[in-house]
Amino acid sequence: RYINLKLFRFPDMNLREWYPKHYKWLMIIPVVILIACLGIIANHYIQTGDFIDRDVTLKGGLTITISTDIKVPDLEDYLSLKFTSSDILVRTLSEFGTDQQTGIIIEASDVKEEAIKAAIQERMQKESAGFLLTKDNYSAEMVGSALGESFYRQMLVAILLAFAFMAVVVLITFRSLIPSFTIVFCAFCDMVFPIAIMNLLGMRLSTAGIAALLMLIGYSVDTDIVITTKALRRQDEGNLIDRMFDGMKTGLTMSLTTIVALTAGYFFSQSFIIKEIFLIIILGLLYDIVVTYLFNTGVLVWWVRRKAGDGNA
């Protein structure tokens, strides 16, 4: 009639004693995830010629916004069949907290506005006779392909410069090549992970998404610098492992509070731009927890022990 709880008793495990003995094995986990992400991105590049799908703001095209509560579930399929050479994406807008549709956003490349406007008019009239597209419920924005490509190249240059300047600042701050390189490597990993997930989900990258990747560099460097400072610059505050765990508490608090806040914003926001920014940062921060506290900390433990002449490093 009674359950003997002693049968379910687990041996006490002191992480501060367990981690220094197994940290090298833990470093494998983020590396395996990174290899998988690079494989996903490489496969997408082989199939499409680009490492991620881009929306009209980065490759050029037409964005049409229609204010209507008329639901047309097959509008994207209809337009894709009618304009086979065009890349069509249809999204709906709804009121906050309800399923009530308030509008439709259509993105299309390599198509003339007059032609797709007529096709939309034709299809929506089948759902609601007498529906007309007017200046009151219809707007269109065109981004030229050359301008979109120019935005894309400039954003990539901005990311490369961000990495370069960040690497210089980190190297000057810590004056140790391997720990500094590890911080930059972790920031790179944090950018690769959300890009791979976006490829799996079929999402498209916009200028707002690239801005989110740039912000992610700052979030990543924060946690890595905290843990690196604890390991290399605060040697009078106890032994190495205790300092690392103290830094981990601070870093996890920063990351988890940000993730919770952005997750709430993601689910309550109705803006696709805000959702894209929040999702990229959330994904990057989740992987940052893995790569910072399994890989970066492992490198730091190995590096400090090696400098101290520990043969078991």
C-alpha cells in the first residue's frame, strides 16, 4: 500500500565537482549542433543558391496590403498557379487576441502590379461578389531588385564589420588569443542557429531580420564576456570553478529574463517584423546558453589550467 521512496532516491551530485571532470565531453554537444546547422544551411545553398530565403526588402519585389475581412484560404496557391515564374507569399493580419481578419499582405517578385492586382480582384470577387480594390483598401510598395540586392550586400558588410571590430575590442580587453577567439566563435554560432531554424521553417529573412542578427551579437558577447571576466580577471575571488558558476548565474539571469520578455512580445504582437526580430533573438539566446556554458566555459577551464601548468587540463 505504500511506496518506498528510498527506491527513487538519486545519488547526490555536486556539479562543481562533477563539471571539471567531464567538461571536455560537454563541449561536444554545441559543436554537434553547429555542424548540423551548417549542414542545413549548406543544403539550402545547394538547392537555392543562397544560404537563406530573402523577402522583397532584400531581393526586390512588390508588397501589396489589402484591408479586408474576406478570407481567401487558397489565395497563395491561386496566385502561384497564375504566376508560375513569380515567388508569391500571402499572410493575413488579425486583431489582437482574436481570429478576426483585418487584412492581407501579399509579397511577389518578378510580376507587374497591374497583372497581380487584376488576379487578386478576380479571386476575391468569387468569395464576395461586388468586392473592389480601391485606394481606401489597397496599397502597394515596390522595391527594385538592384536596390534590394544593394541592401542585402550592405547588411552583410555591416555584420562582417561588427565581427571584426568586436574581435579587436575583445582581444585588446583580455589580451589572450584563444579566449578572445572563443568569444567571437560563440557569437558566430549564435547567428548560425536561427538561420538554420528559419530554413527549416521556410521563413524569409528581411532587413529587420538582419538587424536582429546584429543585436544578437551584442546579447551573445554579454554572457561570454561575463564568464571570461570571471575566469581571467577575477582570480582573487575564489577558485576557478566557483568563479565560473557565479558568472553562469549572472549570465543565465540575463538570458532567461530576456527570453521570457521576448517570448511574451512574440505571442502578443501582431507585427510580422516584430515577430521576426523577436524569434531570431530568442533562438539565438537559447543556443547561446548551450554554447556559452558548455563550450566557452570548457575552453576557459582548459586555458586557465594550461597556463597554470596543470597536467590534467
